Amino acid sequence: MTTDLNATALAVFIFFFVLVTVMGFVASRWRKPKTLDHLDEWGLGGRSFGTWVTWFLVGGDFYTAYTVIAVPALVYTVGAYGFFALPYTIVVYPFVFMVMPVLWKRASDFGYMTAADVVHGQYGSRGLELAVAATGVIATMPYIALQLVGMTAALKALGLHGEVPLAIAFIVLALYTYSAGLRAPALIAFVKDIMIYIVVIAAVALIPSKLGGYANVFAAADAAFQAKGSGSLLLLPNQYVAYATLALGSALAAFMYPHTLTGIFASKSGNTIRKNAVLLPAYTLLLGLLALLGYMGHAAGLKLESANDVVPALFQTLFPSWFAGFAFAAIAIGALVPAAVMSIGASNLFTRNFWKAYVNPQVTHAGEAKVAKVTSLVVKVGALLVILFLPTQFALDLQLLGGIWILQTLPALIFGLYTNWFRAPGLLAGWFVGFFGGTYLVWNAGWKPLQPIAMGETAFTVYIGLLALALNIIVAVVVNVLTPAKVTARA
């Protein structure tokens, strides 16, 4: 992939970046409330987003710049195994349809703004609330950093090197998020998602015709996998269990993250969420088409320094400069939307479940909004520092752990929506075992998310997140049975 400065591509990139920057600042006047000095307005958009706004917002922070870069890169490297993201994004929407409207109603009825609010309201436990809040924040930080990895790939393809372009982009993001809150990424998501759709549809329609058709694309990928002795077009028998458990675990974790839950809490009704669960699979189709770009990288004979360069290199090599600039702008903007929502979700947690709980219980609505705004800046700066001063692999390893960590909040958050049988001591013990046990297993596996298991002569590999969740639930049940009911569950 060439990294010389391309004036035409850069001009197109700058145009669209300036466009979304203007939209970000204008967003404070979009659906303008009486005041943004209220966390309901700044952090949740007034809980007023309808079906289309929610669709673009949730899709915008679920399908990120790093997704656009990483999924094709994984398919380029390992083949069929990289498609695990497809079944996981299919499985997740029935879960959203059934569970998230119930969670939304609980939050709406009692004014909860975060997962930790819901947990505290259900169990009355500050310890369990803090565990859920802290898990959400630390699982989100590396996720934001990885959006910068995606943006860095686009900037590199444009010929922009060093830290300054990245820093400028995130300073701009920080400023309009500070001023407009959740309305900024919600408005920008319209542009971002339309651009991504155009880029992917153009790619899957035109690139194969330049590479001899899909038959040649698959043949070239198969030959490349055979030549290097790893990867395959079809799943191997020893990958079945790993593939299935990775997909299921990822699906269960996806809507436990603060940024996806922020989109849920910002919806105006449970019916809005159900409609989105029906409409959002359109993004799964997009993701499947996007993943095919990994195979196209082999057919194009690209020479890459990193697999993360496969998508930028394809557009740089096979499309005119103006469209390459458009594609790189779509990727960069695809980093800004989720990064903004992630920082807002993390700052909501800090403000509600740490600052208000422990520092200033009498904080006013305006005070909450101010703390959240400042925290959102700190979160973005922290993510930027991770990328600038630590190896990218560090962020990758942490994000890998992030999925396993956030999955351990599921019992505390979801079980209480349907039953009052569980109590805080058992759920907190389960979280502790799942969180630290999962961390140990990943570390022991050499920072891999999969654990080999042997049962007699049968051996298979399982996603560690599901193993940790199973331990979490077992411990919660055992402790619940063995300890007396000292805490009365609250609505």
C-alpha cells in the first residue's frame, strides 16, 4: 500500500470531515431542549429518539471504524473463521427484541440512565453497582482506542503520518461532543452510515469485476491460504465449537456495553427498540459484504505491512482518488460516531455511579451534566494516549478482555428484570469469579480468547467469555442458596 500524499483524496476527505464537524456543532440546536445542563438531555438526548434516529445511532456505534478495518483483516488472515461476526449479529437481535424493551421500561419508569443505575435500583447494593459501573468504563476505554486504530489506517492511506492529524480529529470530536452531547453522534450517524453503505456496495459490486469475478476471488484466497498453510475458505471441524461459542458469547456481550445501552436508553419507547431489532439486521448484510473484502485482498495481490491495511489498500489500488478519499472519510467518520457514544456512555457511568454515589450525593442536574462533560473529555484523552504511547497490540489485548469483562455484568443487569430470586451478595461473588477468572484464563492462554478443553478423547475449544459467564452464574446460584435473604429486592 502506498502512503504518498494524494491531493485529490485528501481534499475529498477534508470536505466530508468538515461537513460532519459542522453537523456536530449544529447538533446542539437539533431538537433543541430547554437546557443541555441536564444529564437526561446531554447524555441521553432527552430519551426522545424515534425509530430512524435510533436505527442510525445504534448501527453507527455497533458497526464501527474498527469493524470496517478489522473484520476484513481477520477474513484476509484466517478465512471463514473470521465470519463469526455474522452469526453473532444475527443472534443478538432476537435478544434485543425480547430483553431490551423490558430494560428500557425499567429505566424509563424509575429515571435510570445507566446499567449500574438499574442494578442499584434492583438490589440496593452499592458494591454491585460499582462493579457494574467500573466494568463498563474499563471495557469501553480500549474500545474507544481501537476506533483510533481504524482512523489511523485511513489517515495512513491518505499519506498523513504522525500523531498530529489523529490528535486534531479527536480534539474536534471532543469539542462538539462536549457542546451537543448525544445529539452530535446521533445526527452525524446519518451521514456516516449512508457513506459506509455507498462504499461497501460499490466495493462488492465493482471490485470483483476488476479481479475476474467472484469465482476468481475465492480461488485466489483459497490458493493463498494453502500456500501459507493456515486459514481456509470453509470452517475446519476443530473450529466448529470455537466459532459457535465465540458468536454466542459476542452476541450476549454486545448490548451490555455502555455505548449500545446508551442507544437503548435514549429511545423514546419499547416499541421503538422492537422495530430496531427488526430493521438492524440490514447492517448484518452490510457486514457480510464487508467481510468479503478480505478475500478480495488476496485476489488483488496486495503487498501489505499489516492485515489492517487490506481495505484502504483495495480502495487505493482499484478506485479513482476521489472515491478513495470518500471511502477513507467514511472510515474516519465511522470512528467518530462510536467513539463519541462510548465516551458519553462511560461518562454517564462515572457521573451517576461514582461521583453522585460517593463524592457528591446532592449534586444538581446541572452539576451532573458538567461532571459528565468533563469526564467525556478525559476518556477521549485517555484513549488517545493509549494509541500514541502504547503498542496497538496493548489496546487489542484489552479490547479482547473487554468483551469477556462486560459479559460478566449480564446476570446482575438482566436476571433482575425477570426474577427477584437473585440477591446482591451472590451476583457480586459471581461477577468477581467471572471477571477475574476470565482474565486469568485469557492471560494463561497467551492473550487468546479461546480455551482448549479435553473430555476423554474428545477435544474442543470454547470461548472464554462463555466459560467465565457459566462460572459467574454457578457461583451466584450457590452463594444465593447458602446465604440468608438479608436484602429485599426493590423495583
